[in-house]
Amino acid sequence: MATPASGRDPQSMVILLHGYGSNGADLMGLVPYWRASLPDTVFMAPNAPEVCPGAPGGYQWWSLADLGRESRAAGVRRAAPLVHGFIDMHRAAYDLPNSKVALVGFSQGTMMALHVGPRRSEVLAGIVGYSGMLADAEELQTEVRTKPPLLLVHGDADPMVPFAAMGQAEAEFKAMGFEISTHAAQGLGHSIDEAGLRLGGDFLARQLHRVS
């Protein structure tokens, strides 16, 4: 699933990683909110590798049959090569450096983005994570290779992924020396509101328009 840049070859790329039970087409719904500030950006949204049981047309990065920390860490690790491969294939196709590629995740997709991004050998432009968490804090401390700028946004009424997960991730990333900003969406559940969209768009425009 891709939305090309407007009128000329793309100068940057945003890869959107959807949540559990969703698909790439669903997350591409964010693109119209950001297109005006990123006219030369190509947006791409892969489907996760596994069909999601009970969600017609939906996919999962890994099963949620076991919600434990070890299962979560194993899930992101298993799916990570597919995301790395997707980034590398499309970055090469458009002849873009890693510094012109950003990741945006929602929920389980945020967990994927926060796993993959810091393990890239060359730093990405940035990562926006909505309603997610750091799935593998202990492993990341020893495996971090690069430190892309981060923006985390989370509703304080989220019934699916605990709001406290944002603070926990912020503390972990700050301890490792990452540049990170966060936003608590008041009264918001497991979703993205207009303020979050605006913050995400501003962050992406700022990071992708930086001179490499």
C-alpha cells in the first residue's frame, strides 16, 4: 500500500506500521492529514505478516494469545526482519538514505517501530509512536545501534495499552540518551486525536526536512 509524492520524485519516505487486527490500508488514512506539509514524501504501509484470527481483513505482527513480556519481546524479534527488509527494499527503490526515512506506528505497530528503528545500522529520520509501548527494554539496552529522534503520543484513558507504558518507555529511552518527546492525550482511549495528528505531522516535517 503506497501513496506517492506529489508531482516529482520523493525526497523522503514515511512507513506506517498498523496495529493488531488492522491493516496497512487502514493506517494510510493518516496520510491526508500530513500531505500538505510533506508534499515530496512517499507514504507506505505494509500489512503485518500474519492473518489475525477473528478480524476479517486484519493482520497481526505476532499473536496476542500470550500477553506476557517474554512473548511480546519474542514477537517483535520474530517480525523485525520483515520490517527491516521492507525498509531496505523501498528505500533502495527510491534511492533514499536512512536519514530520509521515518517510521510511524500505532499500538502493536509502535512496538515494532521502537524495536526496529534503534537497531538500524544508519540512523532513521525519526519515529512517531501512537498508543504503544517498548516491548523489549532489556534487549534494547544491549542492542541499540542508532538513536533516532522519538515522539510518543498516548491517550490517558487507553483501555488496551496502559497509559503508563508511555512514561516507562520515555524513561528507558532517556536513560539511553535518545532525544524523545511525549504527549498525553487527555480523555483519549486507544486512538489518535487531532492534537496527536498535528504533533505527528509537525514532527515528521521537522525531521524529514532536516539537512542530512
